[in-house]
Amino acid sequence: MAYTARRGVVAMDVLLFNVTTAALMMLMFNGGLALVGQSTLGRRRIPWAGVGLTGLALAGVALQLSWPGATDALDADPSKSGWWRVVTSVFMQNGGIGGAAWNIATLAAVAAFADWFWGAPLTLALFAAGILLPEQIDRLWGQTAHSTDPRNFAGSSGATYFLGATLAAALLLRGGADESSGKAAGQSAGQGGDDDGASRRKAVRKNRLLALGVPVLGLAMWFAQENGHGLVSCYGFILGALAWVAFRTVLHPDRELRQPPRRRIRSAD
């Protein structure tokens, strides 16, 4: 009876872990939409940096399927040597079919949003930071113990959540897509301009609350569950804020938008 009860508690803990981890990703996904503008998605260029990162993840899965020794050779098992493991393990997956599908799908979405907002070079740099920085930061805080859970030896989720959190930080500081045009609308004369400005300010407040939810939920997940996704999201949020401050004058996420076709009204004969 006690064994059955314990199994039920463990199953509930796993379910809660998965639900909170998915909820954090949904905050990031919605934040990415708000940052680049959902209505602009159909007019944006192909996010080649996102395509490349997703392709590497897919290639990693293909390698695991075709080479039985790929995981042992490339994962981040702390009992094995190899300087390359910290990088190659990110493109291996260790969560079964469902876990691999979730990791690759979320990487594709987050990397696309990041490419459209940050640009390809900065997106790749931030993703690399998501691979390399968390372990170094953990050492500064005295978190030097390595996980012995084989599920943590491979997977792209950590770097993906780190990258997604950089978008949340940018959303907090920027307020959303086309914030400057919203300000202009608020300053225009007439009741219509006042209404547009009030609507825009309401949207900005909503976006910023959404963005703040990422580090708040991330910290709660870390302290309550020791969920590493939450901790790396906090690291990514801080780096994203620094990146926005450093590069905001050169970031133009709407520069390459294709303009919608103009409708021509033919005059009556």
C-alpha cells in the first residue's frame, strides 16, 4: 500500500514538473509573438538561424537513430571525458519520442522569433551563451555538483529556454512590437488618437506583465522543484536585458518586412 502511494506521489511530481515546464515555454512563446507582432508573421523572411539550429537538432536525432553509440559518445555524462560534450549533448535528445518532438518544436519556434528580433548573428551568440554560460554561473554560486540523472545528459531544452528568456527580457524593456508607432498614435489629435493611445498603453502593460512572468515562474520552479529550466530562464532573462541595452540602437526587427500588396480601385467608366 505504501509503495503504491509513493508511486502515486512520484507520478504527481513528474506531472507537475512537466506542466510547469510547459507553462513557462508558453509564456515565452506568447512573449515572442508579442515582441515581433503576430500580424507580421506572414510577411517575415525565412529565419535561417532558426532553421540551422533546428536542422542540427534533427541531424542529432538522425545520428542517434543510425548510430547506437552516438549518445554515449556525445552526451554530457559527467563520468566521461570530452571537452565537446557540453556542445554536442545539446543536439542529442534523451526524452523519448515525445520529449524529442517537444524539444525540437520549441527550439524551432523560439529560434525563429529570436532570429526575427535579434537577427541571426546575435541569435546564434545568445544560443551559444545558453549552452556555455549556465554551468559557469552555477560555479559562481557554488552549484558545482553535476546531475546524475541520465535524462539531464542530453537535450536542447536548456539552451532553448535560455534563448526564449532573452526575448522575454526584450519584451519587458520594449513593451511589444511597434511601440514607437503606438506612442505616436497616442499623441495624435482627436478622440480616435486618444483611444488608440490608451489601447496601446494597455497592451504594453499586458506585454510587460507577460514578460515578468518568465523570471517569476522560473524562480518558483527552481525553488519548489529544483527545475533547471526555471534557473536557466532567469540567466537568459538577465543576459537578454543586457543585450537589449547594448544593441537596441542597431536592432530593427521590422526592417525586412515585406509590404502587403496595395489594393487598386479601378474608376468606373
